[in-house]
Amino acid sequence: MISDWWYGLSMRLKLSLLIQVGLLVVLVLTQRWLMASFEAKILQSAQIRAEETADGIINGMNMMMLTGQISDPANRTLFIDKMSQSRGIRELRIIRSELVDRQFGPGLPDEQPQDAIDHRVLETGKPYFERRDAATQTLRAVFPFIASHDYKGTDCLACHHVPEGTVNGAASIVLDLTEEFSLIRAINVWLWIGQVLLQIVLFFMIDLVIRSFTDPLDKLHQVMSAMQRDGDLSRRVDIRSRDEIGKMADAFNALADSLQKSVEQVRQGQEQLRLAAEVFVNSAEAIVITDANNDIVQVNRAFTQITGYSAEEVIGRNPRILKSGEQGPEFYKEMWDTLLSTGAWQGEVMDRRKSGEIYPKWLSIAVVKNERGEITNYIALFADITERRASFERIQHLAHFDALTNLPNRTLLNQHIEQALLTAKRNRNRMALLFLDLDGFKGVNDKLGHHAGDMLLREVSNRLKHSIRETDMVSRLGGDEFVVVMSAIHQAEDAARVAQKIIDALSRAFEIEGYTVNVGTSIGISVYPDDAEDGDTLKRYADAAMYEVKLSGKNHYRFHGRPA
């Protein structure tokens, strides 16, 4: 029976059949509507074309009337024959009204009304349209000519002595629509072909859409069957839709999760313990675990490698055995206050190895609490940062000191100048800058080479350091240029004395790789606040004064703005 056949079909096939039949009905009705619309458009276009032909006829008749040719029937017949030869015109006639016959005499037989339609149009003055021959696809249109002072640009009443609004005649036109309707039939055939193709395409597209609903159900059925078969509770349904089917799948997965929860919890606990053990043992950082009393309960391998203590030597003891004594009680009080208030602390600490060596380490401590909020353990992680600190210090040194002479470089010089200026301003003292440039250094480089020149610069640096006060600073700017910063001087002559001392020290001969080398120095001096109140201006003034010394004979000093 049909009902048994229907119930035996799958949901996918049922939906596909129902949708396909519905689409077929819609497509057939749509095609019928399109064909009716095309036919209506053709008839409408034909009516317009017939009206334009009627306009052409009345315009031609008006011209013939103006030229006097209309009175000759042969002329009228010739004109109608010419108009009839236009494309798509099967039949064309001019119909004269009875009033025109009275005024101008009876016309040709073809110009008289032929049927009831002609008479009706002459009586009513309304155009008439008729699909006269459905087999041959023709349209007959009859258009009246209404007497008016302005009938489409022509004053009809100038020649026709009739009341305005009188129907003077009409044009009967039969248009051949065979070509147009042939095109419609061809379009109809292609639409049928397109409909068949579209129906085939839609079949597969609809099938894809239906499968998006039925496939999730199939997945759910397959997973349920597999779980029933092998008892594997880890199976889940992968359905991403959020519709009712997706919600059903989510409910199924949640049920499976709850069934598997206890087993998964055990497995996860075991895995976490294994991973924690791996991290604890293999961590590059030392790990120390203490109890609530801060007694050590466990340490890892890195702890032994860093401190030198074995696990047996420290378990049960307090971590204070690692103290170096370089941090006071205040440091540890602040550490414990932060740890107990925030639950964590980190910072740099100096500790002692088993060997007695003191080393820096970066220490992080965290508090562990139970579900009641009670402290159960402390976990400390630390790393030996000896090399890191040494590297940092080396980098800092290179950033602020000249690599050749180990004197402060330009960066540190500028910082020192600013600090000296602040101190001088605060104490109402003077400070001085001495800008030095060696005399004859280029000759040493050219004669003995750059290596000897570097040795000479180092010796010059040593003599400069011994020529200044402990509170002063000497810096190498680069090449053979140096700057001395004299802070807290009482008078400018203090700088002059130091300058002369430097000149004397550098005037003594240098022994460089078996050679006796003699150089001198030219010194420019600027004084705060006499010359300027900012470091850049003071350096510029001292440099300018030094160049004046160079130009005036070298190997002496000069103050900015003072005569030699």
C-alpha cells in the first residue's frame, strides 16, 4: 500500500520528495505567469506600434490635403499601399465617415466601413483592439480621427466643416505578430529546458540542505550504537549546530560526560601528579617546599646543585640555614608581611652555599592554603643570578666607561656635569670644566702606529687621574680629547692651578715600547656661574677656549672670555 511505502522511506527521501514536488508546482506556475506576461508585453507593444502607424497615416493625409493631392483617389490608394508595405503590417485601410463623404463626396469602396467594428469606432470615437486570428497571430487595431483645432498639431476644422469632436474617419490596421509569438514559443521551450535543469540542480542542492539535518541524526545514532556495542564512554557526537538537533547532541554529550566524570577525574589526577613530579625533578630552578611551620619537607635536584646541600641535609630544617647575613631583620620582616598579606613575594636575596660562598639569587615564594583558608605549605623557587648580575654590571660599565682608558664616557660625563651643577647651585659654589686636547698626538700615531697611540692614551689617563682632586672627574670624549669636571671650587684660579698641574704632568716624557714620546696639551676652561649656567654652554665655551690655545701656541690654558 502507498502508506506502507511512504512510511518505509527515510526522512531524507520524504523531505526531498515533498520539496521537489512543491518546487515543481511553483516553477510551472511561474513559467505560466511569465509566458502570460510576455504575451501581454507583445500585445502592448503591438498596440503602440499600431497607434504610431495611425499617426503616420493621419500626418500623411494632412500633407496630401495641404498639397491638394488628397482629392485624387489614385494618390490616396498609392499612399495607403506604400504604408502597407511597412514591416509587420498585414492590412491597412482608411475609413471615411459619412460627414466627410457629404463634404467631399463618396470615397473609394475600401474607404467605407466594412464591418460592425468600423461602425462602432466611427460612432463612439474610441479605439478598438482585437486579436483577430489566434492561429496566425495577428492584431487588428482601429483608431478614430477626431476633428479638432489641434489634432496632433493639425487644425482639422480648417478643412472639415464639422463640429469639434466629430469623428472624421479612422485607420484600420492589422499587424502580423507571427515573429513575436514564435520568439515566445522558443523562449517557452528554453524555459522548460531550464526548468528541467534547474530541477536537477535543485535536487542536489536540496539534498545537501536536507543532509545537514539528517546527517547529525545519523551521527548521533552511530555513536549511540558504537557506545552500546563496545562500552567506550569517551565517544561524543560532533554536531556544531545550535538548533534542536544540536541541543539533543549537547544533552547526549553531557550525559556521557557525567557517566565518564569519575574515571576522567582519576586519570586527570594521575596525569597532574606525574607532570608535577616531572616539573619538580627536572626544573632548572631550585624548588623548596616547607610545611606550615616553614620546615623543609622536600627539595629538588636543582636545589642541591645550587646550594651544595643534599635533600637529607635540609629536610626537617628551616630555610634560614641558607642565610648569608647580608640582609637585616627589617628585610625579612617586610618580606613576611608581604607574603602573608598578598600570598606571594619575590625579590633578590643574598644567600650562602654550603661551601660558605655568598651568591645572589632571585627568589619567589607562594603561600598554599586548604579549602578552609588555612596555610598548609610554602613553595619557594629560586635561581642563581650570579652570571646574570655580572653580565648586567659589565653592560652597565661598557655603557658608561671608555673601553680603552676605563675613564667615564660622554654619557656619564653629562650626568656628572648636571649633578655638579645642582650641587653648585644648592651650595652657591663655583664649578669648572677643563677641555683638554693633546698636542702632538697625531705624530705619535703616524710614527709609531695606533697601538702605541692607545698605550699613550692610557698613560695620559693615569697622569690625569693623579693630577686632579678626589672630588673631581676626568672623562675621555674620544680620540685625544678629555674633559675634567671640577666641582665645589671657590674661585676660578683653583681651576687654573689644576690646569697648570695637568700641563706639567703631561709635559714629562712618556716611555712607549722603547720610545721616548713627548706631547703636550691645550686646555680651555669655563666656569659656572661666571660664564654660563648650563652644561652644554659650559662645554661649548671650554672647547672654544681650547681652540684659542691651539691657535696661540699650544701647551697652556685659557679661560673663556679672558685675554691670553
